[in-house]
Amino acid sequence: MPEAIGEGRGTKVPFQIIEVDGPSMVPTLYHGDWMLVQYGARVRPGDVIVLRHPFQQDLLVVKRIAERREGGWWVLGDNPGAGGDSTVYGVVPDDLVLAKVRGRLRRRRPWAEGEGQRSVTAVVSWALGAVRPVLSDRSASRRLRAR
């Protein structure tokens, strides 16, 4: 992810497109997907957000808000096996939350060797499923309690 998203050269942008790097949000977001993020949006439990890592603030991460706790937000990845969420670094203060993820564009899989051109049906099928909003998952706090 870019180092300083939404804060380039003294100007603030309300929306930005960012590439996903890593598996922590599978199946919502896959490595290589693109996400549309909105800065300054109100966040609540269930939302997918971009935040600065609490211990390494030059690192940006994407997580889902599970619940509000004293001192900030408890965030979890949708892929529990990937780690790197509040179970490791605790509560995330409000000032580290940068943006809310509004949508994603799934990358197209590479062409197979010798496959030649893809059929129109395959391209249309990809296009219909590639662009999707990223919605709040209200079951996030239930998943937290189940851990």
C-alpha cells in the first residue's frame, strides 16, 4: 500500500483507489484486488477500514471493525489464520483510522499458457463479479465473542 494515502502534497482527497497486499481480508479482499476507500467517513462495527499499524505507523493495514472498546476500535481480519489484528496489537486509537473501504475491484486472473483469447462469456462473467461494494458485516462482533 502507498505510504501516505489521502494525504499527498498537502491536499486531502476524499476517495482513493488502493491495491490490496496480503491475505488477511480473504474472502472479502484478495491479494491484488483494488479497493475504493473514503477518507473522513464515519466508521462503525462491521466496516472494513484502512488504518496505520499501531506499532509501525508507516505500515497501512486493512481490517474489519469488530467493536468499540475503551481507547478505540477492536479490529479483526476476515481471514483468522493470517493474523496481524487486534489480537496481536490491541485496541486501535481513533487517530490511526484513516479511511473506510467502500468497494473492490477483483483483479482478473492471468491468461493460461496457450489459452489464447478468452471467450466473451468469460470476460463478461469476470466483469459482472469483479466490481462489488464492500458492505458492513454485522456479524463481526459475534465472531469476536466466538474466539
